[in-house]
Amino acid sequence: MEVLLFGVTKDLIGSALLNVPETAAQRISNVGHLKAYLLELYPQLSGVASLAVAVNSEYAADDIKIHRSDEIALIPPVSGG
């Protein structure tokens, strides 16, 4: 399972792409599980307000099921002016 990272999430993790090991990916069945896994591995993400997850280019709630073949992205808050 691959997770694309943008903005501050990319800076905090140090990469634009995160590969979730197969053993962990087998336990991740929805967006909520993925968030919990990432926060456990990268506690610094807890400081990111309103962190969103997109699955196949659509924002996804925590109960949305995910599959290893899905395109998954962490979307940090965006500010503009």
C-alpha cells in the first residue's frame, strides 16, 4: 500500500511517498485504521489540524474501506488568500 504525501505531511515524514509494509497493510481495512497506523508511526502528524485522506482522488471519511490497489493521499489543510 502506498500513501502519497503533500505539504506539511511530506515535510514531517520526509518523503512524498510512504510505502506501508504488507504485514501492516493487511490490518488496515479503512481510512480510520490507516490514520491510526500513521499516527502511531509518525506521532508528529497529530499536530496537523484537519488532516484529510483522499482515496482514489476523493475525500474519504474514516469508515471508508480501502484496498491496497487504491490511490491514497494525505491532504493537509490548505490556506489561501
